[in-house]
Amino acid sequence: MFKGFSGVWTPVFPAWSIRGVPVATQLAGEPVVLFRDQDGQIGTLIDRCPHRGAALSHGRLTPEGRLECPFHGWQFDRTGNNCHVPLNPDAKRETLSAVALPTRVIGDLVWVFTASGPAPFEPSVPEGLSAPGLARTYVQRTWRCHWTRAMENMLDSPHLPFVHRRSIGKALRQQMTAHSKMEITWEDTDFGGRAKARMDGRDGGAFLEYYKPNLMALHIPIPGKHLRIHALVIPEQNDRTRIIICQSRDFARARPLNLLFSWMNRRIADEDQDVVESSGTNEVPPAQLEKSVATDRATLQFRKYYYSELRESQADQPH
Ligand code: FES
Ligand SMILES: [Fe+2]
């Protein structure tokens, strides 16, 4: 299960989007279903009934907040326990569980661990996604590409004056000359790494942080204020990636401004989509198969991590 993306925590959805009906999605090719039980707790199950394999997400939530399989009505709680096997009062329900995945709600987001059984560690969550009291806007897009391509795009600074020449890359574009030089510094951190780009020695104070495996937090410097843009890169299938852009801020909290910020973030994501999809839908190749330069430092760090730690990962299929 979860080949190439197993044993990691990934954000999946804003928690407020899991309400009264089961929500189906895919994580690295594995169908999963999220639902909220009677106590308001969110659970994640592999979206395959252990009986005959029907999609549990096609079933319904019972008044007790259990997920009922549409085929023969077996019922499961959010931890996968079998709570009812209709017409079979003697069934050994303790041996008929569904497969549950560790699930946490942190800030507004649901995080899921891509292997069954207890998670050996907790997710690393950037402050902008976990701290209370921040205003946040969410934009969601689906790109036809392998998630590694989208992730590299989020860590790539030298594309800003080209792809985003009319938006977030406008100032860089205006400062850039034919002789300009961009320097990228990379610092390893316990959660991943921190990259800073300086052009012609100018340091605007912005930097980005990479949270393994699939999250980028861009720190935008405004004196005395918090403004961050996070890109959550969620692998659904080999050639389909869901992107959530979340902006967090501690100013301009009025709700109508959410619309404006959402529009801006959607526009920036859409500027990226075409170039990323045009690079190919398969995973990023090993570094030696492409030509790279000094400004590729951050993306090459990601690629090194992906090829050495994640690509061959695979979780056992529980029985
Ligand atoms: S397939 Fe789910 S109860 Fe039979
Ligand atoms: Fe971009």
C-alpha cells in the first residue's frame, strides 16, 4: 500500500469539509474514506470493505456515527472496529475489522498517516497551520502530474520572474538584469529544510521551509505581522495531485478579504499548472538524467530525499 509514499503524515482536507457524509479520496493510489462519528471525531479507513471489497464510501453514516457498508450492511467505527454484522449474530466481529489509518486534526486540517497500526511519530506542522488565532484561506486545485513535480515547483524560486512575472514574481522581474545572479542557501532542519533566495546580494527577508514529505511554507516578511503561504501537495494517483494552498495571517481578518486572498492564491497556483503539467506527468527523474544549475539547489535537495527515503517505501497490506 501507498507505494512511494508510505510511513508519512500528510494533510488531506480541512476538517470542516468532513461533515455528515463519508468523503472518499485517494492517497498515493490507495482509496480511503474519511468520516466524522457521533462524537465529532474524524476517522480514516481504507475504502474497501473487509468482507467483499465494496467501497465503504458508497455506504451511509448510521445515527451512531458508524460507517455502514452499502453491500451487506457491516458497520465500522472510526477506528475500524466492526460494530455490527447483520443477520450473523454469532459472527466473530473482533476478527472482521476494517483497516484504519492514524488520523489527527491539527489546526483546521486533517492529517493521515500512510500505514496502518499506530503511527511511530507525530506530524510536523508549521506554525501557520497550527497556531490559534490566525485567519486562514484555503484554495484547492487538481493538477495532472506526479506529486513530486508539483512539490518541486513549490520549492523552486528561480521560476518566479518567469511564471509569475505579473503576480508574485513581478518585483523580481523588474530588478532582474541579464547579469543578475540568484544565490540559494539551504539549511537542513529537523522537519526538512529551509531555503533562502537572494538576487544580486539583495535579501528581502522572505524564505521558504520544506516540511517532509509534501508541504512548503513561504514566510513573507511584513514587520510585526504574520503572513505565510503554505502549499500542501497531496498525491492522489500517479498522475493526479491535489494541491491545497493555505494562506495564514494575523491581520486583515475581515471575512470579505478571504475572497480577495483566495482569488490571488488561485491565480498564482493556476499560473504554475501549465508549466508543471507540460514537464511530464510521471515522477521527477533522478538528478543525473536532467541538467541542473546552482539555482536548483532546493529542488535537488527534495529530489535527493525522495529517491533515498521515500520512493521505495511501501506499507504492508493488512489482512
Ligand atoms: S462487502 Fe461490505 S458488508 Fe459485504
Ligand atoms: Fe509558482
